[in-house]
Amino acid sequence: MNMTTEHELPVSMRAGQVARQSVFPLVLIVSLFFLWGIANNLNDVLIAQFKKAFVLNDFRAGLVQSAFYLGYFLVAMPAGMYMRRFGYKSAVVFGLALYGIGALLFWPAAELRTYGFFLFALFVIASGLAFLETSANPFVTLLGPRETATQRLNLAQAFNPLGSITGILVGQHFIFSDVEHSSAQLAAMSEAGRAAYLAQETGAVQLPYLVIGVVVLSWGLLILLTRFPSAHVVDDATPAASDGVLKRLLRDRRFTWALLAQFFYVGAQVGVWSYLIRYVQAAMPGTPAKAAANFLTASLVCFMCGRFAGGALMKYFAPRRLLATFSAINIALTGFAILLPGNAGACALVACSFFMSVMYPTIFALGVEGRGDDERKLGSAMLVMTIIGGAVLTAAMGAVSDAAGIAKAMVVPALSFAVIWLFAHRQQANAAVGH
């Protein structure tokens, strides 16, 4: 689908007709938020599963997130360029193709029992998701009347945590087994028995990802065959990547602090969720991964509830003040998890998700607040690229865990929340003096 300007829409097409014609296409695009939520949070299951199937240390297991978020980082800008050249629908279909192919690659990766092959498959999936996230958000706002664009986008985003919860449930019930062996037990097994056990654990991911791949590719075909209404786009901006705009942004301390805060937020969120199962198993020895995953499911429910609660609270409190309060609470919660590992510490990490829920959109909004069109576009792209924090800080947590234990690794998100608090505090100070 080629992008068209507003004046190219048929004059006879009334707003009501546009809305009616957009209903089915809108359902197809909104479903994408659910689909990429599944992929994002299945990674938290894969870290625990691959640690067992390939007998990995925490650093190497954390490379699951590194490969995934590296894909986001490297492909986000090319996805935006592709979208501008070929249109929203084409970018969505291409993204779903990459997502589906990456999921299908899990089958040969399991047959070969090659960890690097799995990391490559995750990179392909993430590349597809970069296309989907870059195109689906603005596409939703164009599929219907302008006056309800924000409402449509909020509705679409509500499906993302539902997909996340679904991903955890899929992993918990269709990937995790109830059979877990310690290093001593594995060493005591015969070579054939050990190989059979590890092959079985590796192969557990094949069927779930085969189903995901088939569903995603089928959804892409359905979108390809569906007639979409013309999207109205007014492109009156100068080239977003101009040196002048970039220099202005990088010289703006408010914006560079937003980049820093967003980098550490994504790292903290991904790190806490990625190692929560590992934390529970270490803090409560004997807990199988399948049972420990209940804590992760509870975290995602808290995250979803926090989004609704945070939105309501912002009617009464300034976003920067709420961000400062929530980040301070999370510093305390992660500190508690470090000092008192166990059931109480695990519950504290679950509670972190409630207070993390408002951080990404709030930091994003504060970063681009009050900017012109050029700065907003380039600034938004740069803020999206800070998702690489999920790769860097998750690997850092794995290294700390290997050296000092998983509880001590929570110092990484604790410090990350401290950076976010500093950002929010600076925002409050600037607001007080009118900057």
C-alpha cells in the first residue's frame, strides 16, 4: 500500500464510511500488539529453558535478550525507511514474514541443538517485531477518524500485556517440563541418558514456535489480502536526520537525560523479568521452573494493572512527580530483594512491575515534550533505539550473577531505577523554574 496525502482521499468518502471500512483492518492491526507481546515475554521462559537445555551460566543464558534487542536496535531505522518508501501495510506484512520465519527456524535449531542458531532465530524474530512496532503504532491512528486516534491507540496498546501473559502461559505449560536435574545428577547420568535428556529439553520449544510461526505467517497473508482504506498522511517535515536537528537534540540536556533514563528503564524491566524465574529458584531451592513462572505471570498482571492505575493517577499528579515516586519505590523494592532473598524478595520483584508500568511512556513523552516536528520525529526514533538497554544490562546482570549470585545481580536494576529517579527529579526542578 502506498502512502497518500489527505487531499487524495475521495471527496465523497465521509467520516462514517471511513470508520466502517476500517473496522476489520483495525482488528487485524490491533492484533499485532498481542502477537508481539507473546514473542517478547517468551524470551523470559527461553532464558530458563536454555540454561537447562544447554547447561549455560547466567551470562550466556542472558544472551537471549542480547540477540533479541540487538535486532530491535539495528533494524528500527531501516524499518522506518522501508515504511516511508513502501507504506504501512507493506511494512506490517514484511515484519510478520520475518517474525514467522524466525519462529520456524526454532525447529532446525532444536534438531541441530545449536545455541547460536537459536540466537540467530531470535534476531530474525526481533527484526520482524521492529518493523511491526515501527509501523503498527502510527497505522492504528490512521485507520479511522482523527478525533478518535488516541483512543484507538490506547485500545491497541492494552492488548500488548495480554499477549505477554499469554506468552508466559505458553512457556509455562508447553515448554517447561517437571523434570529438572542438578549438575551432580547430570554428571552421574550415562552419556546416552544425559544426551537424551538435553535433547528432550531443547526440543520442547519446537512445537510452540512452529504453531506461532504458522499463525503469524497466516495473519500476514490475511493482511496482505485485505483491502485497507487509504491512510491520510501529511508529510510536511524537513529531513529528520539533518545535522542541525541532531546537534540540537544532542546539545539539549533534557533530551540526553531522557535517552539515558530510557536506556536504563528498558534494561531494568527486561533484566528483572528475564531473571525472575532464576531468582525464585535460587531463593527457594527445589522450586521447579514451571512453578517459578507463576511469579512472572503475576508480574505481568501487576504491570497491566499499573498501566490503568498510572493513567488514572496522572489526572491528579504531574507525570514527572509520579515517575519520581514510582522509581523511588522500585529502588526500595529491588534493594529489599537484594538484602532478603526468598519468597518476600520474589514478591518485591513482582511488585516492581506495577511501578515500572508508567515509566516507558512517561520518559518518552517528557523527552519529546514541546518539540517541533523535526525534533519530535528524530527524537522519537532515538528514544526507540534505547531499547538496546535490554541487551546490555541483561548481560551485565548475568555477569554479576555468575560472580556473586542472582540476588546481588538485582543491584543493576536498582541502580537503573536510581538513574530514572534522577531524571524525574531534574524534570521536576526544571518545571519549577519554568524551563
